[in-house]
Amino acid sequence: MAIDLNNDKLSYRRFARDIFLFSYFMAGINFRDIACLKYSDIQNGRLMYARHKTRKAMNCRICEGAQTIMSRYSKSSNTDDYIFPILNKQVHKTERLRNDRIRKVLKIVNRELKKLGQELNLNIPLTTYVARHSYASVLKHAGVDISLISQSLGHSDITTTQIYLDSFGNSRIDEAMTNLI
């Protein structure tokens, strides 16, 4: 969050960082759902949308960090417009055009996140998916009940969440085991 990217206003680097942080701040919302967010999804300080993957209704309070990021990209007051400059309702009129655009921008965003992660000397490739994992992991390690984490991620069942959270457990166990020597 603290890295200064103000000189990168015209590049994807700042946008990539903002999308990563927005996902983290907004309960690990995935990239496709971010791309499809419209101003009409904002109601009384909350983001209300249906997850693309599961069609599950999501309802999340917009925290200050997320609001700051959205404000940075706000170009319209039309409730039918997209919040982030990924899709354009005048251009991406069909599902295929929207899907192609989302894949293209996701590839660029993840490329920029990986570069950013390298600059920060992170030991894992930084991607939009890492924001979702980080959100869930922070909640798990804070002692939040797995059923609440599952609900906030929009998973269709708790088994998915358990598998999801177990995937980060191994690295922590490996790290802990280094203390055995």
C-alpha cells in the first residue's frame, strides 16, 4: 500500500496495485466481479452484486480504502456505467466481448503485479488471486469462523473454503518446521 506510484498515473502499475488493494479491502472480490461492477451496485455505502461464478448475492460495506480507490477512477454519475475502466458499455456489448476484454486486462494487471512483487522482493508471484487469498488468510489467522469467511468469499459451500484455506497452511507449517533444527 505504501509504495509511491504517483508517477505511474498513465501506466497499468498503479491501476494493478489499486485493483489488488480493492480486492483485499472488499472481501477478496475477484477480478471478473470487479470488472463488472457498476455504480448501481453501490447502495447506502455498501457494494451489492451477484458473484459471476456462483451467482450468489454479495453485500459488503465499502471501507475508506476501497472508497478512495473507487474515487480515483470515478468518471461518471450514470448508475449504468462501470466503476473501473476495464469495460465500456458502448464497446463491450456482448458477453464474448466482455470476456475477451476481462481476460486481456487481467493478463496485463497480473503482469504488472508480478513486476511490483519483484520490486518489493516478495517471494511469491503477486497476482489478483493473491489479494483474495490474503484476505481469507488474514481472517483465518485472526480467528474468524470459517463459515463467515466462506460467506464473505461467496463460496457455495464451506468445503470449498476449507480446501482454499488449507492451501496456505503448508507454507506456514514449513516455516514453523525450520525452528526444529
